[in-house]
Amino acid sequence: MDITRATDTPSRRGNPDWFTGTVWQDPIVDPPAPARARAARVAFEPGARTAWHTHPLGQTLHIVHGVGRVQALGGPVREVRAGDTVVIPPNEKHWHGASPTHGMVHIAIHEFDGEKHVTWMEKVTDADYAVEPSR
Ligand code: MN
């Protein structure tokens, strides 16, 4: 058994190639093989969001704070709030982020297939982000 302390790993700024706005990432678990589960806490300031991307084995997002937006390619922009859980299937193109007026924090969980965690694509444009969300 191993305990990782809060002070062991500094918060990481989201890479501006893959994120719009200010995003902070704090790893939760990145265990040695054969374990596959990976989790991180990710905090988005208002207006911040990921670029479009896919995960080879899918991803689960659990919103722990604030108000956010998520969208799968071809679907509506959806509003999510603290307590909501979003399940994204393998290889579904999507993005996630804060609302324009409220920050959002989620726990992001995925399984690592041994090769890739994520495939990054183009940024979400301001016009696409500004679409009025549905619940
Ligand atoms: Mn994702």
C-alpha cells in the first residue's frame, strides 16, 4: 500500500496546445501495471475548455464543483453541474469545460490501454462554445 501526499505532485497547468483558457490538473492515480485506472482532478476557470479529443477506452467525468459544458460531435452542447456524471464511449469525439460565467471542477477517470490516453484534435471555437446549452 502506498499513500500519495497532496504535496507530492504540484498542480500542472493545462497545455495551451490542447486547452483554451486556464486549466489546472492534479493527478489522483497513475498506478503501476497491471492496474489500468487513471484519474485526475481538473479545474477549469470560466470560459476554459479542452480541445476536441477522443479516448481509446472512453472516459468518465464526475463534476465536483461549479457549472460546465460538454459536447459530443454531432450532439448538442449540454450543461453539467456538481454531482453530474458524464460517460463518454471509446473513441467518441468530444470536449468538456467550464461555463462562460462559472468555473467547473471534475474528476476525470479513464483506463490506459498501454499506448494512448487521449488523441488531441482542433480547438473548440468561440462560436461553437457560445451555443446555448441544453440540460
Ligand atoms: Mn475527454
